Amino acid sequence: MIYAANFKCNHTRESFYNYANELNDILINSKIDDEIMVFPTSSSFLKNENLHFTQGAQNFYPCENGAYTGEIGKEQLDEFGINTVLIGHSERRTILKEDDSLLKDKFNFAMKNKF
């Protein structure tokens, strides 16, 4: 089974760091075989190769990098070892009006780049 936590626009860098450490301790000391995924805000990504859960991105723009104000691209995700992303979230579709064309671009970019 896969368990996923999407933090949306919650947690600070410090509170996510504390959460991640506590979760890591629990996972190290348990026999949980399920996959655990956590999707913090991009400002809270951890650079840590010893995570016992998958750290993912809540969103990304289908680019390596570039002049896309407020977006996060593959280059920034690679810095933190992020290879799991959420796309097509209902809030982004409803509030930010992301359409099927953009979702298709994100999906194709993610598949091509092995997210």
C-alpha cells in the first residue's frame, strides 16, 4: 500500500524538518513495508539521502529551468533528488485553471525525464 501526505501550503521549513525526523525515526524503528510519500512545500525540501520515505513535489513546470516566475523546474527538483511529483490536483485545475493541455505537457515531460 502507498500512503501519501500532501502538505499543501502548510508547514514551515523548521516544522517540516521536525516532522521528517520524527517520521524517519518511526520508519527506522518499525517493520512498515508500505511506501510512504510526503509532498512538502518546495521551500521545505530536504537534502538528505537517508530519508526512509519518498519526498515528492506538489507541482512542477515542464522545463529544466528558465524564465517561469514562481515555478519549479527539473533542475531544482534534481538538486533535492525529487523524482515523484503530483500533477492534475483538483485545486490547481479549479483555482489556477490548469487545463488538460498543460497536464498533458507535465505528464509527458515527467515520463520523458523519469519522474
